[in-house]
Amino acid sequence: MLSPTTLAAAFDRVSEYWSPKVIGQVNDQLLKVAKLKGEFVWHAHEGQDELFYIVKGSLRIEFENEAVDLEQGDFLTVPSGIRHNPVARDECWVLLIEPAATKHTGEEITSRTRSLQEQLGQ
């Protein structure tokens, strides 16, 4: 039987900043929720676009030549191959939509990098 997911309740699964959790899938696109605070890591996703939708708070996404500020209710799609660095001054809740093949930090490996298995809660 099909049952709805409450987006706000999905954030209860997130216990660490920068550690997304998969909450759904549409074809080959994963829906992930994450709580962000502080600066992430400069990275790019080759071959995959990434959508950021701000559920709560605000987020600045830095690019090599500019920065974009997002507020609650805003969304931005970062095109494939574009280096970016998300920065949240205060706690921010974000819904991410990206292909299942998208690596969390692209080719950059840091202590914040999470595998797909970790994102699935496995």
C-alpha cells in the first residue's frame, strides 16, 4: 500500500550535519534530506545535475566566480561539472534531488564524504 512521507518528519532521520539521508526515489533520481551548518567542501559532479531546495533556513552556494544566496522556499539546480561549495551560516534543512549515481563529494574525498550505503541508512 502506498503511504505519504511528511517532509518535516523525514528530517528526524538526520542526526549529523552534511550527512544526507535518502527518503525516496523517482526513476533514477534520489530524494535526500540533509541538515547543513558551516562550510562543506569544494566539489563537482561530472555527468549529474544537483537540485537544492531550501526547506528551512538559508544557504549560500559558492561558485568559482560568484555566489548564490538561497532562502526558505528557494531552489537552485547546479549543472553537471560546475565546482561549488555550499555554506550554511546557521542550521539549514535542504531537500536534494540528484541521480542515484551522484557521488556525495564528487571526486573529492574528505571526512564528510558519505557513501550511498550510509545515505540509505545501511
